[in-house]
Amino acid sequence: SSGINAEYGPGYLPYLNRDQAVEKLKQDPRNECYLIRDSTTNPEITPHVISLKLGSSYEHTRLNKRSNGRLAIGTVKPMEKTHSSLLDLIRYHQTTPMNLKGKSFVLRNAVRT
């Protein structure tokens, strides 16, 4: 498959756990890639996690629901951008980098689902 899920966008592998996510990212030959999985910890507040490969390091970033029901990355920040859906968030960060621990990351390379 092309890895495009109409509702959730590319790279969505809901049932992977953290270790399986890292394995899947390791199998991708690209230096930078990502996948999105469902969170098992507190899914009402944190419905999804983005797992990223940046060279030889792996990051897992929570996508949290705000009090208004919109999605955003991590903890609440002043003037943050929130999104109506997971697909909206992915599309936005395909061109606008997210800042993770001082590195910028664009959701360009979804793993093949």
C-alpha cells in the first residue's frame, strides 16, 4: 500500500507499541522518517504518539488533546498551533518544522505501512 490512510494520513500504524515503532523505523533506509501510532497511556488526553528517526536517535512525541478538543504537540505552549485532526497536524508539519529537543523535524518521510 502507499501508506496513505485517508482519515489519518501517511505513516499511521495504530497498533504498534514503542519498541515495535523503533524496529519499524530502523527498517526504513532513510535517515529521517516517522510513523504515528495510538497511545496506550491515557488515550483520552494523549490519543497519538509520533515516533521519529533522526539519524541514529529515536524520539517519541505525544500528540495531546487540548481542552477545546484540538490536537497539539506535547505540553501546552503560549501561542501554539492546534489542529482539528491528526491529518491536519500531519499536513501542517509536512512543511512547517516541529522543534524537538533543539532539532527541527519535518514530517516528510512516512514509513511504509
